[in-house]
Amino acid sequence: MKKILHIISSPKGENSFSIKLGNAIIDKLKQANPGSTVQVKDLTESPFPHLEEATLSAFYTPAENHTSENIEALKNSNQAIAEINNADIIVIGTPLWNFGIPSVLKAWVDHIARAGVTFKYSEAGAEGLIKNKVVYVAMSSGGIYSSGPYQSYDFVSTYLKNILGFLGMTDLTVFRVEGTAYPDQAELALQRGIESISI
């Protein structure tokens, strides 16, 4: 039995290939871990605000000195980090937009990346503090970015592997639905993506 957190960043709903792939990953996880629970966090329905001065100020104010304003400014960040800490497995669905992730997902990342809370620096260097998590990324793209001439344009999988790994989530696997923009290839691309899932 596992606690699964499903992060959604596509606004396309039932037409989203990243959501379909993410749901397929969760179906396989539930088959492998009967009794598992799933919490869905749809960032398009409840988007995180971009970081503002009040939030950044609160990030760098010691907890013992937090004012009521600091606590309010940290509300979104604290909630997101608590949801991650409560989960055993995190499934992140993301389309590749203009070679990167949607802004709602980037805003979420900015709220969970906090010095002294989710990572720290010491004489040995940086250390991620979110550990013992399994992360699956359900990535969709109109073109082919896993190989070929546009592989270097994929700033989705590389970014998520690096930023989440920096925070301690190094057990990360990317599954892809790619080539959906090619004529008559969308359903085949989805089928191949689902068939590629290995849990």
C-alpha cells in the first residue's frame, strides 16, 4: 500500500496525453500495490503564484522569527512540501511546451525548492533533504525528443531530473508519449507510451 501524489500541469483535461499517461502509470502502481491511495494536485485548477517579495523574504527568515505575514506567505510552499513528504510515490504529468515545462509546474517547483527545508549546503556541498521517494514523470510532446536531431531541445526531462535530484528525489523515471503531432500518430504514440511503462 502506497501513498501516491499525482501532479497535473496540463490544462487540456481528458484530451491531455500527459494526463492519460500519468493515469496509466497510476493504474499500474495500484495493481502492483493494492490498497494504495492517490491524491491529485491539478496545478491548472489551483495554480501556485509566482514567487513574490513577501514569499522570498519568508523563505529566508528563520522559523523562530516568522511573523503572521511570513506564515501567510509560506502557505502554498508549506502545503506543497507537506504533500510531497506525505507521499511515497510522486507522478508528475507534464507536456513539453516550447522545449520546457508549463509555467504552473515551474511555479510549483519554485515553492518546493527551499534552502534549509528541502535542501541545504554544508562543507561537503549541497544535500537534498527530500529522500526515499519514487518519482515518475509522464511526459508528452508533439515531436520526438528522446532521440534524434531534437534531443538537445528537451529541457523537460533534463530539468526535472536535475532539480528534483538536487532536492533528494534521485529515484526518477521518465515515460513518454511523443510524436503526437505527426499525422495519424497520436493514438499509436499513446499506446507505445503506455506499453513502455515498467513499474
